[in-house]
Amino acid sequence: MTTRLLICRPEGGLNDMFNQIERCCRYAERFDRDVVVDTRAVECFRDDLSDYFESLQPRLALSMRALDPSIAGLEAIPACLSGRALGYVARYDLGLFRWVEAASGEPLTFDFESDHDAPVLLHHADGGGSLAVHALARMRLRPGLKAQLAERLAAIGGRYVGVHVRNTDYRTNYEAGGLADRLAGGAPIFLATDNRRVVERFRAEFGERVFSFAALPDPRIGAIHHWGEAPDKRRLNEDAILDLVMLGMASELHIFELLPNFQRQTYSGFSRLAANLNRNPPVVDQLRSTAFPGWT
């Protein structure tokens, strides 16, 4: 059978990553290709996605482990990768706002509106949007993550209000606008944040109502997802994924607008993805349970 692969190396936070995976899956469905996702060397995740999720679709692989190494010698698009699709160096070009091959400066992507004859296509990119929740519907959590999720839900003990506060590289004025009024009523509060000082502030305000499970570092170190050399990257990734799913399961979800920032973003990508997941309970159920009928 003729090889028709699309290698997806998605950069950015979880919303960007899953948005790019979904773009690739939709292209592959349209033009009859298999998608292989490689997150081992992308800047933020730096681990194998298949250690966290199982793909529920035969033509979507979440790991390069089973890929025949001989594909590295095949013709590829972009053309600069022909014969070495698995062995290039990427850099971000601030002028193009794209990831490019370091030596040639050629963008590491292809025309998504056209079919291509090359056996290997590569898309190495970031960029958010609203597609990420659809990528999550193509997979489910690994058993180990499901077990951790069950333990965290048991610790809360019932229905809860979800809150997300991004407060490292992006910042929010979460204390303005009547925080106490927004969270009145006495229900447990599940707090997902990248800054342990936010947890301290919420616990000072709301006491034992507040549950937060992530192993958060000293905020002076900077944004979690930019830790290229984190000592326990697995724990950081697991916490981010479980926080996302738990926000998706919340009976109410509260997110906060960002303060003016260099990206001109109103909300963080993680907040947007959590809100989309919270509006799609079947996808949350999918992540926790059985197979999703789809692309075969």
C-alpha cells in the first residue's frame, strides 16, 4: 500500500496542541492520509502524547514509536525535509510568526487546501482556535490518568464549581469584579491555576471549600508550560490534563479575562478549551470511558 502520512508536531499549550492535531485530522480525512502525532520535542509538552491518551481511531497515532524508520528517507513536503523528515531542527521565526526549518528558513507546513503526492507531509506549528475540543473527542485518557482523576473527584466528594486563573506570563485581575459574589453558595471550589499564590489567596478567602491538586512551582520561575527542562515534566503534563478534564466536569465554570498582553488575547487558550469542554459533556464522558465511532 502506498505510504500517505501526515506527521503533526503541535507546539504551544494544550489548546494550541489539540487545535493543530484536529486541523491535521480533518485534512487527513479529506485527502486519505494517516496522522502521526509527535510531541516529544515540542517546546511545551516534551513527552509522548500516547503516555497520556489512547487514540480511538485507527488512522490517528499519538506516538512515533510504531513508525517505520524508513519513512525518513521518503519524499516530503515541505521539500527541505525530503529524505530527512524525522531529523530536522526547528526555530520560531518572529517575522513570519511560524515555525521554520532552522537552516533553510522554510516554513514547516504545507497547503491545507490541496492534495499532495508526496508520501510524507509535515505540519509543525502552533496556533489556537475552537477545534481543540474535537481532537479530544478522538481519544480517551490512559487508565493511570483515569485512576488519578477518580481520586481527585473522590477528595472533593460531589458536585463542584470550577475556576481557572492564569497568572504567570499572562495575568488576570481575578480579584476584581466581585469574586466572593461569583463563588457564593457554599459549593466546593475546584481551582486550576499555574500560580500557587493564587491557591493561597483563594484558600485565605474561601477556606476548606477550595481544592487544588497540581504540583505548582515557585511562580518566580515563570510559566509552567515554558519549562523546557522541568525536573518532573510527566507530573506537570498530567496535572494540566487532569485540571482541564475537571474544569470540563464542573457544574459551573468561572474564567477570567486577561489583562492587556503582548498577544492581545482576551482569555487564555486553556480557559477557552476548558469552557468548550464544559459545554460538551459527551466529550468529557468520551475521555473517561469507551470508544468513539469515527474515522476508520
